[in-house]
Amino acid sequence: MKHFDVLVTVHGATPPRGKAVTGIGYIIKTDSPEDAKQKALDCAKLTQLQHPRKYKNATFSVDDKNVKEFKF
């Protein structure tokens, strides 16, 4: 298993106050970059459910260049 550093881009988040979040970073443990990308999107959707006011009407995407193998 490898670790991947994945940056999820947030589109259209309208927080009630403060700055809008533009990205969320995750370290995912999996075998392939494609799996890491999908798991990071799932984590972002879970984060949206946990913070509904902060990520109201937000959509998420991951570019292939934002998935990198993480070295300890």
C-alpha cells in the first residue's frame, strides 16, 4: 500500500463568514492514484455533510496533477 497526497478543489462554497475554502488536502492510503482520487472525493462529500453551512452548494473536483505519492 502506498500513501497519496490528494488536493480536492472546492467550487462554489459560500461560507456564512470569513474566507471561502478553495481546497482540502487529504493523505489517502491505497494502491493506485485512481482509488486515492475517488476516496478523497468521498471524504470531501463527508466533510460537506459534517459542515453544511461552510460547504453549502459546493462541488468538488480533483485534477490528476493534484494526486502525488506521499513520502515519509
